[in-house]
Amino acid sequence: MLFEPTPDTSGYMIAGFIVAFAVMGVYVASMYIRNRNLKQDLNALESLQGEEAKPTKKK
Amino acid sequence: MQPRPLVLKILDIVSVIALGVSTYLALVFAPTELVMGNVQRVFYFHIGTAWVGLLGFLLAALAGVVYLVTKEMKWDRLEVAAVEVSTVFFFITIVLGSIWARPAWNTWWTWDPRLTTAAVTELVYIAYFMLRQGIEDPEKRARFGAVYTLLGGVSAPITFMVIRLFRTIHPVVIGAANANQEKMNMTGDMKIAFFFALFAFTIIFVDLIWHRVRLGGLEEKVEQLKLKVSM
């Protein structure tokens, strides 16, 4: 035989694509979670600020 | 926080479609490489992520320079976004390269000039976040970050050029290689998959940067409000 047959490296290919999609997925999820947490913090801080402002209004 | 602009919503959809098409081109459309077999298909994502990784590090350096000149925090937000997104993509590049190397070079890792500079670049930008975490004053943090990305930005062209300057086993894909280096030849269909991957990852990169800049704006707002409430 003149040429060697093409090796079966499909397992590595599958592993590569799984890693690529997993890393991208985790990153997008982390961005979503950080965004959600920051919005919750913002709402809490705004309500806290509103409560602090109330007594000064009464005066 | 302002609602997501229409252009960003469209960009989100285009990014998902581009990633899907690029995956199809890499897995189905492109022919199987005869010497390496199917593992060569990760090359399209390897190059696509490497391109946006290095592009982002240069963008961060540029944003750092503009911040140092203007002192406007929006440039610091862009710098952080560019570094963060690029660090993620460059991590994918390194892992995919390692997975490709196992059947191609019979090893997961070797201290070849390209692999070494890529690993150093990644570590430089991981350290960037450690540096930022350690500084509380936002202006000082932005100033230090800008200088750091300016210095760190040097690692991007070094990583790109190292296979053209030194003897290495890493293939040269873009541009002419010297006689000692292996050049990767592609068929027409492979070139379509290759260039589409570059396009797709550029779109995804812009989309993620935009989202990260918006997140940075929200972080800044929360930080300012926390200071205001605690006073």
C-alpha cells in the first residue's frame, strides 16, 4: 500500500467542539448571572436610598 | 440600565446563526483532511478564537491609551470587556490547540515558541484581573489597568509573529512561511469554512464585548450607589 489510511481522530474532534461550546456557554451564563445579580443589587440599593431620603422630606 | 438596543438584539441573533453556520461548515461542509483526519476540523474554531483573542488584547491596549488621554471611564469599561472576552476565547484557542496536538504531534503540550508565548499571554491577562481586584479606588484601578494592558498588548503581536521568527513545529496558516516551516494548505471548501469562522467569531466577539460593556456600566452604577448609601 502506497498511502497510509486516514487516522480516526473523531474522538478528539468531538472533545474539541464540546470544550469550545462548553466554555462559551459558561461565559454567556456567567454574564447573564452577573447581570441579574447586579440588577437585584441596584433595586435593593435604590429602595434603601429611597427609605433614607424619606425622613429628610418630612423635615 | 437602559433596555437592550435593537441593533444589539439583532447582533445576538446574527451571532447565534453565524456560530451555527460556522459549526456546520467545519463539521459537515469542509472535507476531511487526509493526514490528520477529523481532528483537523477543530482548526477552524482554533483560528477563529485565536483571531478574536489577539484582536481583543490589542483593542484593550488601544482603549487603555485612550483612557489615559481622556480619563473617561467608558474606555476603561471597553478595556475590561475586551480583555475578559479575549481571555475566554484565547483559552479556547489553547485548549483546542492542545486537543489537536495530541494526535498530530503525539503530545498534549510542548514548550514550542508559539505555545509558550500563547500560554504567557493568557497568564498575563488572567493576572490583569487579579491586579484590578486588588485596587479599590476606581480611578486608580482604571489607570493601572490601562498601563497594564498597554504593556500586555505587546504579547499579542509577539504571539502572532513568533512562528515566523523562530524555528517551531506550529504550522503557519496566514502569510508565507520560510523554507523550514510547515505551511498548511487548504482546498477551496476548507477556505470557505476557514474565512467564515473568522467572520463568525468576529461577530460573536463584537456582540459579547457590547454586552460586557453594558454590564460594566451597571457595575459602575451599583458601585457608586453603594458608596452613596454607605455615606
